[in-house]
Amino acid sequence: MDTITLNVPTLPCVGLAAAAGLLACKLIAPRRRADETERGPLPAWLDELEDDESYERVRLPEWDNGTEWRRKNGFKGSDYVHDACAAVHVPRYYLRGVSGGVGSKLVGAAHFGPGAESHRGLCHGGTMCSLMDDVVGWTGFCATGVCKPWSGFTVQINTALKKPVDVGSWLRIEGEIVKIDGRKVSVKARLLDVDGDVHCEAEGLVVLKKKS
Ligand SMILES: CCCCCCCCCCCCCCCC(=O)SCCNC(=O)CCNC(=O)[C@H](O)C(C)(C)COP(=O)(O)OP(=O)(O)OC[C@H]1O[C@@H](n2cnc3c(N)ncnc32)[C@H](O)[C@@H]1OP(=O)(O)O
């Protein structure tokens, strides 16, 4: 009869090795982009913005290489809207208005992923509000005509929800500076589909930092 020798200390070792392996995978392997493949291609009209000489793509290391940049700069997590895994995600913004001030405009595409769902196939209103917050803030950061990240604070976002958004939609998001009063930058923003239907609009206020 065969005898089975059970090497008792082996079991915790195997467990430990497995745990270490898992940890290594988490640390070494690239982060899984949860709904990246479900987002599909970027909307075609972004190409038109790319070709439009009055707009310039806003390129920031914290968007292009977010995880590493944030870790190096003392941030604690991932960007609520610009991270590829975000429930509602803005992959790019384009800025019109190199001279700055009133009329400066930021345009981008926003994707509503499965994580943005509220009632059956429709997105949570808070995802629209989050987008309005984002575009108001970033438009305010462009008040000088150049994008200066984190050069102020969004202090108000008054959002009107006008039309539900389907999960999986790509919509156009716009923010425009309508008034500047000292450090206070007033921004109007809206979210619209390819037919021009407005899904939400907002009026927001950004207070620029004292030295920006
Ligand atoms: C300047 C501090 C430096 C701190 C150094 C930090 C270094 C690190 C920076 C990182 C930068 C991060 C940028 C995050 C960008 C987001 O993500 S914003 C996140 C969400 N927003 C927030 O958390 C904002 C919370 N609010 C606050 O922290 C404070 O209200 C603020 C904005 C810092 C106040 O700034 P303040 O310089 O003390 O301005 P304050 O004198 O109170 O107001 C200036 C003017 O704005 C008006 N105002 C202010 N709040 C409102 C409001 N809610 N509604 C209407 N009007 C308003 C005031 O009435 C005033 O008007 P005037 O009297 O000039 O006509």
C-alpha cells in the first residue's frame, strides 16, 4: 500500500507563494482597463477637431501617463474622469482660444461606460454632473489661453439635466468662458449628441488661485 507523506509546512508555503504571485501580478502587470474594449473607437468628429486649426489638443502627462505621473506627484488614486477606467471618461480635450479670456472654449468627447448606469441602460444623472464639474474646472484652468492644471477651484456647478444618456454613448462636451471678474471665471457648459440634442447644460464658477 502506498503511503502518502504530507509535508505539513508545505501548505502554508504554497499559500504564501500564491499570494506573493498574485501581489506581483497586481504590481507588475499593466492595469486591466475594465471597459476599454467596450468603449469602441473614438467618435469621428474628434478627427475634425484635430484638423481644425482654431483648436489645439490639450496634452498633459497626467492624462497621457496618468498612473505613473500621479504616483510621482503625490496623488492618491486615479482621475475620476480622465482615467481610462473611469465610469464616465473624457479621453481628450481641445482648446480654442490661445489668447485666453472670454470666448475661450474647451471641447472634448465623453464616454459613458457600464459603470455609469443607473436605471436599466440609462446613466446616473451624477455622471452628467461630474462631467460638467470637469469641463467647468478645466475650462477655468485655461483662462489665460494656456492650460494651467489645478490653477483654481470649481466652486459652483449648476446643472440642468435635459435628456437621458444611454450607457455606451459617446457625447460631445463643451465649456466656454463667458465672464471673468478678477479671479472669478464664469463658464457655460453643455453635453450634446451628434444630432445636436442637448443632454445637460451647466453654469459654473471657477475661482483662480491667487497666483496662477
Ligand atoms: C486660494 C487657496 C490656495 C490653496 C492652496 C492649495 C494648493 C493646492 C492647489 C490645488 C488646486 C486644486 C484644484 C482643485 C480643482 C478641483 O478639483 S475643485 C474641487 C471641488 N472644489 C472645491 O473643493 C472648492 C472648495 N472651496 C474652497 O476650497 C474655497 O472656497 C476656495 C475656492 C479655496 C476659496 O478661495 P479663496 O481664494 O479664499 O477665495 P474667496 O476669497 O473665498 O473667494 C473669492 C471670490 O470667489 C467668490 N466665491 C467663492 N466661493 C464661491 C461660491 N461657492 N459661490 C460663489 N462665489 C464664490 C467669493 O465670493 C469671492 O468673490 P469676490 O468677493 O472676489 O467678488
